[in-house]
Amino acid sequence: MISLNWLPETAYLFLLVFARVGSVLMLMPALGEGTIPARMRLSFALGLTLVLYPIVTPVLPPMPANLLAVVTLVIHEVVIGLILGAIARLSVTGTQVAGSIIASTSGLSVATAADPVNGGAQGALIGAFLSLLGVALIFATDLHHVAISAIMDSYMIFSARDPLMFGDAARTIVEVVAGAFVIGVQMSAPFIVFGLVFNLGMGILSRLMPQLQVFFIAMPATVGVGLVLMALLLSMMMGLYLMHFEGVLAVLRGVA
């Protein structure tokens, strides 16, 4: 006869790994976008769980004797996954900050669209473009491999045996949000300088020539120069964005 005594322990360990992996992938940028069909995301989460299962099971606690303890451990893993996924998701909001600043300084703030990367919320059209470009570059530069590696390394930092560290998580989230705002301002810094100089020049021109319709000259000039700057500086802006995202993944992996 074939013994099936190993089956409950295997199912318990697989569920524990899937609880964390599925929660992270639900929020992880690039891998957990709402534009990806739910079945594909679920299939990827199950496949990644199957790959990580033999690697991380040695550090997982053995199956408890009662059901309540099992549910507690599963909830513990889900919370850890949500924290890690939320930290990674907040790191990409820098594109929205940069897009809003660029749109306001180049006269395109009225052009809004649904941003599929940030939950479909209405935002500046440039911000939605930068968000989609950021996701494309994450795949193009294989940073999603680093994200998967961060999930595996998280078992060395956030053990299933240890209590949840809400204080450290809250501090990390605050730092990530501040970093996202900083990188958004850095990406849009040339546009901020352009807006200040251009508006100052238009103000001086309107004082020197009151009969000149400054608005009808400034509006198309602002949009034109803003688009030219966008074309010239796009590679530099997205380079900063990728460096920032890679730094956040390094924090999640515990190497920074």
C-alpha cells in the first residue's frame, strides 16, 4: 500500500508559501498589474509557488496540531506578502508625481486619462505614459527577475516563525513614499526650471508690451517646448526611475 501520510504536511507547506507569494504578486509592479488577466496572474503565482516550494520549506515551521494555529500562520504570511507588495507598489508612484509636475508646467494638465498601472485612477496623460513605460522597461531590463528573487530572499528577513514587525514596516513605507516623491521631483526638475524661467519671461514681456496677448503666445510655446524637453530627457528620466525601483528591491532583499 502507498502511504499518504505526507500529503497533509505538503498541502500545509504549499498553502503557506502560496499565501505570501500570491499576496506579493497581487501588488507587485509589472507582475501584478490589473491589465493582466486574473487567471494568468493566478497561474503565475501557483507556478512560482511550485518553484519556491523546495527552496523555502526548510525555513517554514512544521504543521501545527490544531486548525487555529494553521489559520494564524496563513494570515501571518498574507500580511507579510501585502506589506512587501505595498512597498514595491508605492515605489512606482514617482512616475505619477513626475507626470503631474510635467503636465502642469507644460500646459497639459487638462489632458487626463485612466492610469492602468495605478488602479485605473484618473491622472495626467503624461503620468499614465510614464507609468506604462516604466512597466515596459522593468520587463525589458529583467528587473522582474530581481523582484522574484526578492520574494525568495524575504523568507530570510521576514521569517514565518517571528512576529510581525509593524514598526519596521511602517518606517520602510514612509521612506519609500518619501523616496518616490523625491524621484518624481528629480525626474521633472528640468521642467520645473523651464516653467519658472518661461513664466518669468512671459511676465516681464507682458509688462513691457501690455498690448501683446501673452496668453495666446505662451500656451502653444509652453506645450511645444515641453514636448521637446520630454523627447530629449525621457531616457534620463526613466534611468533615474529604474535606479530607484532597483534600490527599493534591494531593500526588500535585505542587501541595502
